[in-house]
Amino acid sequence: MKTTLCVLYIFLLFSSFLCQTHAGNKQTQALNHLYRAKWSLNSAIDTSHFEPPQHVNNASILLQEGLKENDKIHKLPGQPYVRFDQYGGYVTVNESAGRAFYYYFVEADQTSNESLPLLLWLNGGPGCSSLAYGAMQELGPFRVNSDGKTLYRNDFSWNHAANVLFLESPAGVGFSYSNSSSDYINCGDESTAADNYVFLLNWLERFPEYKEREFYISGESYAGHYVPQLAHTILYYNKMANKTLINLKGILIGNAVINDETDTIGMYDYFGSHAIVSDEILDQIRIYCDFSPNTTKQSDKCLEANAEVGQNIVNIDIYNIYAPVCSKQILTSKPKPMSRAIDPCSEHYTYVYMNRQDVQEALHANVTKLDHDWEPCSDVINIWKDSPSTIIPLLREFMKDNLRVWIYSGDTDARVPVTSTKYSINSMSLPIKTPWHPWLYQGKVGGFAQVYEGDLTFATVLGAGHQVPSYKPKTALGLVTHFLTGKPLNGSRYRLS
Amino acid sequence: MKTTLCVLYIFLLFSSFLCQTHAGNKQTQALNHLYRAKWSLNSAIDTSHFEPPQHVNNASILLQEGLKENDKIHKLPGQPYVRFDQYGGYVTVNESAGRAFYYYFVEADQTSNESLPLLLWLNGGPGCSSLAYGAMQELGPFRVNSDGKTLYRNDFSWNHAANVLFLESPAGVGFSYSNSSSDYINCGDESTAADNYVFLLNWLERFPEYKEREFYISGESYAGHYVPQLAHTILYYNKMANKTLINLKGILIGNAVINDETDTIGMYDYFGSHAIVSDEILDQIRIYCDFSPNTTKQSDKCLEANAEVGQNIVNIDIYNIYAPVCSKQILTSKPKPMSRAIDPCSEHYTYVYMNRQDVQEALHANVTKLDHDWEPCSDVINIWKDSPSTIIPLLREFMKDNLRVWIYSGDTDARVPVTSTKYSINSMSLPIKTPWHPWLYQGKVGGFAQVYEGDLTFATVLGAGHQVPSYKPKTALGLVTHFLTGKPLNGSRYRLS
């Protein structure tokens, strides 16, 4: 069972296209890896609906006294001065297995952080690190310079709006680990949600001042599964305990994997309407491919069309079709001057920085001396056990429970594009409360938005790729600020009236 | 008849949407202005097919001896050193009316320019200046700094590939003028083609060393009309004379107005697939609007949907939906540092520079002291007499005549978008010679391309707006180099085989 999925499954649907996307971004590969498995014969992936785990109990909560102080990060190597506190360390999620999750926590960049909510950020993959993407390339307070050893400030860090908690999950991702290697081949949505929940309970014991704080969960890509599943678990245990164990108020997911069938059709339609594949190939896919759940075999005509698609996207970054790609992964002796756009090679700079011993010491990370490098997306996890074909039932549940549900989409991502999200939401047949309109932030169009009865908000971010806060940091901060404060995204038409 | 079109035509279809696009770019307004008129009752615009003018004769050619030397530009104010020669001046196109066209000519930036072709560039509008867009913001050797008085080099100027001639046409555009004010209300496609042709004949008399040179015509937007119409006129007179009066080899048009019906449907589809308008509004437009030629009345439901579209695009630049818009038209005391991206306010810097007396003197422009400012798009021309609903018959003629026909499209333009061009070409039902594939330039994907039997090439430029060489200067130079040398755009799939 240690063979990778690529070898394990004989019939690799879409392998021609999903294997060939640009290799610069590890996140690109992780999601493709999973889809390849899901659409294969005998994949053994459980795609039934997600159920909350049953084995979380009081024994899951360990004593956390004094641990917070040890986790305080005094200064990261090469870090500019900041006025907020940072913490990093491990929270044990399973004592007997020796399973521990690494977190990085940045308090709000405000003179007083007491009124600002607690926001958890999760990256997807599955298998990608929230430290790699969320913290160091998207919404965190620092980004790594091209020298791989110094940091610069992200002026639009989300800790201007919240106390932000980045979690590397599940075990095997980033610095998170297990002493039982079997854990690495037993990963799946259900175990990840259970571990994330246990992590949270313990983390709140370690930081008890945040226990009553308004709590929100956010994330992108495959975190479209993680975020709702963790929210569902929290709601379930709150109900079981008949009290608010965790004060969850809402979820925010971006370019999120929501519903396999519509996600996939939306991706091909996006390729077509964005002139990446021809109408002929798109027609062939629409006629000869079957993306309904449980389909595991496709016709030759479908596979042939997919091979064509693969040829067309091999040299572009389908996570932001208009962005430059990293042509050479090399460090510079001095930091390159910062530009408005994120450097396409920043994943490499982050990789180098995170693997420095002084950085790991400052972060209180890698305390067990892992036998592998810290990686943006895990090379350790190769099997994924369960992944429901849709998370729409969970979204419906949240809307009933009055949880704030916001879904956003950077509109230049072709992998989990705006068309996919639109189709997935359309499949819910929700009545429209506020029709499609531009939304403005600081006088500029941030994107377009629609609000549905029940209260689900769908917002695009104009010109942003898959990692929205990387490409449109200012707009993304505007979006999350509106989300956290519950203020609707206003558009020009409303300003005019 | 001096009233502007906006007032002249009572029933202003799409006025709600076409009047409200972002005001920063004058080119935005020019094309909308025309369409508004074309789709109006009693517009009096002749939309019949273009016929070559009959009144060009030997008397149209005037003596040009000695005039070339007078036109030589010694140095433009604030200009960096260059090694190529520049010329600027007037060519009379109608002596009795006192109608004269201003041209700016940059010889090739090569130790020897003798082997490189002559390339004419035309901007559209109708009414926009090739000096304003083509020369100073797109493919010319210089761009204007944010101080409005100094210039910097465009490293990817098209004079690396050709001797480039920029023409301000028709009379009333830029520095071009007529002493008969009636000329300004008698503009149209046919008179423009005739005048452009007379200009060319005379210009070649003034620069006889280019008479035998391979000649190409290029342009964007409404030059999708000008370029084929001028080419058609050249071919017509070559045939009439039974000899090669002008050595025309091919045409290149970008984000070009080709075929009104498909252009318009393609624009709305682009808005829809790019998440700018909702599916509901797009459906309403597709059901209730009629874009076939000669339609002059639309249903209320169509107008209502258009009003919605207008609300959604009011604050974005639909000529490059992901580009920032110019928020304040101000000069800086010192030039802003250059960045890879074109400054969204560069139109304003160009306007200021072109209206300086020392610049006009250096250019040998405005010799008659016009009673209006030099404008990027004409405020003088408000009536347009004839504009065929399609130029496809001309494209078919060129293909029969073995003229090289290349059509390109910056794929982030929503005004004359890639969908429009695709639909327009599809309507020709040409057999495909080389199917849709990525094309590479210097190891990077420049865009996608398809070649049709007959030899028509359609190529996209990835991530470029309406003014392709502004946004993707390097790729655009690659494209024009391939066009001029007749080398097919090669893709990764071909490199691999």
C-alpha cells in the first residue's frame, strides 16, 4: 500500500492532462493526484457523504498549561520589525500514535486585538501546507525574499482584520507528523476533520483567551472539503454537548472544490471560453465524457480529447492563466526589489527558507528531526481514503444553522475556476437575494458578487488566480474584512442610488 | 448636421451601457459611438459592402521631391539616443480641399534596414490616432514618461522587425486636418480608404527607396475595417494598372472589428464567461436582442438587460478587464520608474507631450495651427457615413489572392474579444490546416493559434488587452516577426515531436 497512487491505479483517467501541468507549483500536482485516483477503477476511495467522527472525547484534550509561552516566536530570521505577537509549535492530536500538528499563529496587527475574531486558515491539496501557501505566499504578515533568507512585510496581511491561525494538516503535511507511519497511508477527509477538531480543542486550551472569541474558518482549493467538514464537526459536537464548545460563526472558502461533477465541467468550459482549448475539443469532452459521481470509466474519445487539453496547458500556469511561470528556481544573493505582483518563483524561496535550521528553531518546528524535507505539499502522503463527491449537503446545513457562508473565486484560475463555482452553486437552486453586481473596495472594483436567500454570498476577485491573496492582496483583505464583519459587498449601482 | 451622433439619433440602443464605460481611455468611446449609431433608427449609415473608390487617378499624385529631407526628425524633446532615423510630416491627400495626413515614420533599428519590410500601422476608433496609441503606447520606439515631457525606450518596438509607418487618418484625427470643414462631416470607411491609398502613393514618391519593398498593413480595433479596405483598394488598382503599384504582401489585424453580428454576440458571451454579467442577463440578451445586420429596433427586454450590463462594467476597463484603471490624470514632477506593465494613465502623459509646442515643432506637426488640441481620438469627427456590417468578403478575396492574412486577439479584451473573433472566423467555415495549439516565443507561451486552409492564421496573445503591444510588448514583437517572415507560430506539441 506504499506505492503511490500514480502506480497503484491502472486506469489513469486524465493522466495525460493532469500529469503534465506546469511543475513549478506543488499545489498544482496535489489536487490532480486526487482527482486521478477518484476517477479510476478500483480506487477504493470512499465517496459517500461525510459523517462526523465519533471518537472525539474528553480524553482527546490534554493539559496545555505553560505551553503557550514556550511557543512564542521571538523573531524569525531575517524578519522586519512588527508590533504583534507570533506563536508556533506543536499540538498533539493523538498521544498514543504520536501524532502532532504544527501551527503558526499571528495575533492581530492592532493596538488592541481583543475585539478581533479568531480566523483559522487551511490550505488544500490534499497534502499542502498552510505555512507554505497561506502564511508565506498569501495572507500572512511576511513573504520570503528571493535570497531565501530574509522576509518582507505583506502590507495587506489578514492579521489587520483578525487573529490568524495557520494549521499544517493532516499529519505528514509540512512540519506536522506522526510517529506511526501507518497514519500516512490512512489519511482522508474524515480523519483530517477529526484531527483538526481535536487540534482546535487543544489549541483553545493552550490559548484560553480565545475560547469565547468569534471564530471563523477559511481556506482554498481542497480546503473546500476541509473547511465545511471541520465546521460540521464543530456544530455536531456543540449540539451533542448542548453548549457552545467552539464559537463558530462562519466559513469562507475560495476557488474551492465543492461538487466534483460541476467543478469538472466548469473547468473544461473555462478552458473553452478562455481560448485555451478549441471548440471542437470542448464539444468532444462534453459529448463523450461523463463526470457524474461514481463514473470510473471514460470512452476513448473522451481520453483522446483530454490528451489534447493536456498538450495545450503544459506550459502555462493553470492556477493563474495570465501569470508568468517560474522559469528557473534559483536564489539571488541579494533580495530582488519587491514588485506589486508576487514572484512566480516564491514557492522556491519559501522552500529554502523553511528548511533552514535557524528558521525551524525560531518557529519551534521539526523538533523530532523528520526524515524528509519540509515540503509545500507532502511527498509523504500518497494515499487518500475518503473524499465525498460533493460538500453541498454541508453548505445547506450551515445555511439552516445561520452560519455565515461566503464563497469566493479568483477569476483567472482555470483549475477550480469561477465557472465551476458558479455551476456548483447553481446546482443548489437557491433564490437570489441580491443579483450579480460589481463590488467596490476603496473605490476600485474588487470583483462581482451575488447573495442568495439563506445567506450565502458568492464573490469573485477580479484578476486573481487560485491563491487569491497572492495576486490581489488588497482586494482579498477587503473581502475578508467584509466577511468577518458581516457587511455586504457593495457595488457601484448601490452607491449611485 | 454638426450635432453629435449622441444627439442626432433619437433611439439610442445600448446607450445605457455604451455611454458608461470607463472614461479614461478615449478609444473606448470612439467605437461605442459608432455602434450606437449603427444600431439606431434612421442612422443613415451605409452598411452595404465596401467598394473601391473610383476617383483615384494620376492627378492624386503630387511632386514629392525634397520633402523627405524636410521631414527628418533630428531629436524629439526628452528623447534617449537611438541609432535609427525618424521622419514626420504632412502628405497632401486632396489639394483642392487642403486635406493633409500626418505621418510618423521610424526606420528599422538595425545596422542595415534594407532587407526589412515596410509596415503601416493604423489605429481604429473610428477617429483614433496611430500616433497616440500605436506609436506612443503600443509598438513605437518610445513611450512618454509620467512627467509628460521625457521619453523612454520601448525595448520591444516593432522597428526591430520592420520600417514602421504610423498614419493619423482620416482628416480630423490627431494632427491630420482639412481646410474644408465639410470634410469632417463626410468621413466614412470609403473616403478613409481612398485617402489612405492616396497618402500611400504620395508617401512612396517621397520615400522612393521603399517602392519595391515588401509592404504589410497592420492595425487594431476599427482598423479591422481600415486595413482590409486599404488592402482591397491597393489590390484593385494593382489589377487595374496590370502591375504592382504597391507591393502588398499581407495584412495583420488585432482585436479587430470584423463582422458586427458575431462581434456583438461574442462580446456578451465574453462578459458572461468571464463572470462580469450574470447568466440570467446573458440569457435575456441572447433571447431578446437581435444583432443581425440591418436591425435597428430592439425589444424593451433587450434594452433592460443592456442597462444591467452597463451597470456592471461602469468601473472596469473593458479593453483589458484585469488591468488597473487610471484613477487620477496627473503628471509627476519626475518620471515614475518604469515597470513591466504599462501605466494606466499613459494616455494622459501622451496627450500632454503631444500638445507641447517644442514637440510639435520637432515632429513638423500642426503647421497650420489647428483650432483644437491634438487628441488621442478625434473630437472633430462626429459623423460616420458608411461602415459595412462585415469585412469577411474582403478577407475571402485576400485568401484567394494569396495575401498573407493574420488575425490576432489579446484575450483579456472584452470590447472586441477573442470570442468575437472566433465566432467571426467560424462564420467563414474554413477548413482547419493546423488545429488550435499553444505557440511559444523565447520559451514562453505567447498564446494559442490555429491556421486555416487558404492561409489564414488566427492567434491569441495570452493576458493581453485590446492594445496588445501595450500589455505584452515582447510577445507582440514575436508575433509580428513571425507574421512578417511568414513563419508559422510553433507550439510545444510541435517542439516535442
